[in-house]
Amino acid sequence: MEELPDGVKPVTSVRRSLPPGALMVLLAGMASVCPAAEIPDVMHVVVRRPDQGRAFGWPANGGIWSWGNEILVMYLDCPYRNHRGFSNHDSDQTHASARWVTSRSYDGGLTWRKHRIAFPDPRANPGASRPVALKMPINFRDPNVIVNFHWDGLGTGAKTFFYASADRGVTWDGPYNNIPLFDFTGIAGRTDYRIDGRHALTAYMGCIEVNHRDCYRESSYAVATRDGGRTWRRGPRISRPLAPAGKGHRVEYGAMPSTARVDARMLVAAFRSGYTPNRGRRTGWIDLTGSVDNGKTWKPLNGRLMELPTLNSTPPALNALPGGRLVCSWGYRLPDDGSGPTAIQARVSDDGGATWGKTITLRRDGFDYDIGYNRQVVRPDGKIVTVYYYRTRNDGQSPTYIAATIWAPPAAVGSHASSPSDRVYYVDAVRGNDANPGTRTAPWRTLQRAADRMRAGDTALVRTGTYRETVRPRSGQTFAAYQDERPLITGCDTVRDWSVHAGRVYRAKVDRPVRGVFVAGKLMQKARWPNEDGDPLTCREWRRTNTSLVSSDGRGIGKAVLNGTDHPHGHWVGGWYCGVNGKNPFMVAEGRITASHGDELTCSDLGPGWKGVYGRMWGDGRGYITDHLNCLDAEREWHWQTGVLYYGRQARQRREPWKLARGSMASSSPIGATSPLRACISWGRPCRSSGEQGT
């Protein structure tokens, strides 16, 4: 990797857009962090080093603009201060001499010149230029017009001003104070906007919702003008919702957005997100949201592009690429103890943000935490120019400077240069067929078919529908919802054809063993005696027992006496006894009841706890009886035996329709044809979706 001084031969490059239908929404919990990888076609360039006693930084707070191979970047020029700490900024951003400056390239980022002072920093020197109201509308469609947003602080009452240039950033007018606080505590605007018309522009900026000693909340919102900047209105929140004040972390934010337009209606935004708990260290990450209605509403895209478990993150830079692709870069600040180099990283999405490729390490020679704040543009030749502030390990504790990395993103999946294993397939429970090839027009029907056919690195996009099945995916496979659709993956089958067994107890034929029953989405209690008290994790209602071991040979024989009971002879035969001993309440003594008389039970098929495999587990304790129809003596209890499911219907429950669920280790096919009763497939761990749950 080569770092070039000023004055090298130019290379070429431009901005591209994504096709319709590219925005995807990940199913919850399916995103993963990929290991970092390096790409070969990378060139590092010094944009500008500061003068003696000065430092440069924070291009994300300034902005970047491009016209083909002409690129303009804005960043802060302020005094250098050596704070001698890994997690400190070695600069005095609030000094009265702090100012925003620009550098320009005419050759796609290879060389940079025409370094100019734009305007004083409004936070450090509020009296240098007094904000005024904009009177004449700005023509945002003019290709030479660019806009910059800045704020005067991060606390209560922070205001955002804007500047305008009619000559591609050579001179600037402003600051203009037309943007109100709306109902926010403060607004910390930075330069991220889209042009909607001659006098129409929408900007995205961090808005402080709460700010007091014990709580700080900052979310990102759209702020729009339709009259050339003279009046502004508040738009929707575009970042992920935060916990209400007092119910979340001490500091929580989804700020400093970077947005990319997918097509005429689709937008994707990336955020610098994180929190600081009431106790402990803060955590930072890059979050994503998307809109499919031209920014009117926004939904989270599940998964994080990057996470720093002990540090604050840096702002992301998000750009659109051709063919439904996105690219996002950031400064990576780990490790946080100064023991290793920090880095500039990126990831690329081939499907509008639904899934993301491996993390790409553009460079990994950073000196410390004081790096990043990326902004980037796409050149006409397809290469990306990523600009950030930096200093290498060789630079040491010297002033930070502005650097650029010129690089080519990996080829898209499905192109001639892509890996044949990284493919995208489609699943549709309504129109699919497992005999199909899994394409967009001929999708598969089941998720397991996709899991069986896909290789590591492949992605299945799942259409709307209900998927009743047990899925066993392999490592490296990704399942994601198609666009903004919401498929239902459930472990529940439908049980039908119910009849009265006795009183309020109903019965239905169910061939496979049942693991769970649900009514109206709530888990019902498996029948047992004595009845459960509402907390399945305690044994307060269990009867006091005394157990003994008669024989540990073969299946084992044990005796159990349940105090205070007197049932007829043979009342519990065929059921199961479960109990715990006072000496070890974490080991269950269980066995099949072969004889019962009064309060005495005889059991065989003893579990290892009762047989003494782990030491003596009998004596005084507590226990209960289950797996017997005589246990079903209360509402909302269920019992299954020899192919029949029994359920105790509530007194006020209507006969039709009412819903149950049953669990099975086998097939998930619906049973019967009427009267909705839902059955739960065992997936090996709990799964929840739309009120149904598997165990």
C-alpha cells in the first residue's frame, strides 16, 4: 500500500445509484460480524498536513462534495494540544482560532490543492460572524450550489446554522439562522442532505431530545425546506427509537447520519450509535435504517455494521453504488488500550443493505483513537475516495492530518469476478415449490430446502408467508426478509377436530408427542398434581415427600411417599414422579409410577439422580406427579398420551374458534381442517413470532 505526496498523476472516477426494489430488512437476530479482510487495490494519499502548532480533523462534521473527478472536502483547522492519552483528542477545538477549511482535488483524489479558509467555527468563536435570516431562496438545482450545516454546541439550546456557496465552495455566505429548535432541547446538525427540487432540500441531523445531568438522548431526524431555505419543518425520526428517558442508559444516541438514495422511493441511512450505562464503559456501533416511501417513514435494518464494545464509535460514511449496492466506511478505534494499531474499515452490500460482505481493512496503521470521521465519494471510474483524519504509528503523538484512501470495492455477487458460492436465493411459502431452482421467479417453498441447497456465504431472501417447519441451517448461511415484507417463522402446527372428553376437558387426535400448548399466544401449563402456582421456576406448591431407593439394578426401583395425600389404589399408575432432595435441589429424582396406594408410590425406570449415579439423591424433599390424565383437574392445563391431546377449556372460553399449540420433534404439517388449534414444533431453543412460541 503506497502513500503518495502531492503532485502524482491523476486517476479517474463518479457517483452511482441503486435500482428499484433493492432495500431489504433483516430478520431479527440473523446478522453476524464478519472477520476483516484486506483488498489489494488500495492507495493512500496525504490530503494536507497542518502547519506547526495546528491540527486537522473531523471531515464528517464538515462535508464532502464532488463533480466528476473534482472533489471538495471540508475539515477543522485548530490548535494542536498533546493530551498524552490514547482516548483523547490532541487538539483544541474550542479555541477562538478554530476554523473550517477546504481542500480541492481535480484528479479524483490523487492530488489536493487550493486550500482555503471557509469560515470560523461557530462553536469556538460565536462572535466572529453573527447569524442572520436568509431572505432570498436558494436554487438547490444549480450544480455549483452546495450547502453546509453546522451547530454551535451539543448542550441545551444548541442551534444549527447553514452556509451556502454558489461557486463550488470557493466562497461561502452565512451563517443563516432560519432553522428553529422545533420541540427539541437542541439540534446538532452536520452536512448530510438530499436535493428534492429547485427550492426543496431535506437535511438529516442529530436532534437532542433530552439533556440533563442523569440523561442524554440524541436521535436523528429529517429537517426539510420547500422555499429555498427560508422556512424549515421537522420531518420524521430516521434513526432507531431510543428507550424513554429514565428507562434506558445514561447516554444513548443514534446520531451523525449518513444517507444514500437507493431509487426514487428508497433510502438507507447509517448512524453513529451507542450508549453509556449508568455504571460501566460505553459501547458504540454503526446502525442502519431504511425507508421505502421516499423518507416518509423509516424502519430499522437489523444488525450492526461494526461494534466497539468498550469505546465510542466514529461516524459512518454511506454511499450508493450501481446495481443495488451500498458501501459504508468508518474509523475503527480498537484496541482501546493503545496496544495495537487502529484502522480504517469498510463493508459493501450487494442488495441495498439487507446483507453485508466481510469487513474490509483499508489500512491498519493508525496510532491511536484520534482517527476517522470519514466522508467519501464515488468517482466516474467506480473507485471510492474515502477521506478522514489520521496519524500513523510512525507519526506517533504528532498533529493529526487529513488523508484519503482510493480503492475499488469488491465485485458484486453474481458478477463474473465474484465467488460462485456467494449467491442469493428466494423462498416463498405461498407461491414457491421445493422443486424450483430457488430464483426470484421460481422460488423454493420451505426454509429447510434453502438450508439444504445453499453453501456458506449464500443468502436466502424470504417472502411473506407462514413457515411451519424445523430449520437446521448450516454455518455461514444468511436468511433475510425480502424488502419490507414480514414472513412468519413459527414452530406451531394446527390441531383440529376437537370433541368433549368429560366436562370442560376436550380431546383431539395428535399422533406425535406434544411439547407445548398455546392458547391466544400464551403458553399453557402441562397438567400435574399438585397444580402449578403460576411460577414454573419455583417448587413452593410441590408436596413434601420422602423417597428411598429399593434397587438400583436394571431400571431401578424406588419408593416415594407424598405427605397429606390419600388417592385410590392405582390412581397414578402410568404417570411420572418428579422430585428434588433437600441435600441437592438441583438434581431431579424421577421415575415411572408402576404402583400407587394412598400416599405411597412405587417407581421404576429411575433417572440417574434417583439411582445414585451422582451420589445419594433420596430422602426428604418435595415432588409432584405429571404425565397422567388424572392430573388434568384445572382450566388451561393439557395432557398428551398415546396419540390423544387433552385440554381443560376455560369456563368463559367460546367453543369456536379457539387456539392451541402442540410441540413435536417430527413433521410440521397442519392437522385436520377446521377449528384453529396451533401446535408447536420443537426447535431445540425458544422461538417467538406473532404470539406463537416453540420450546
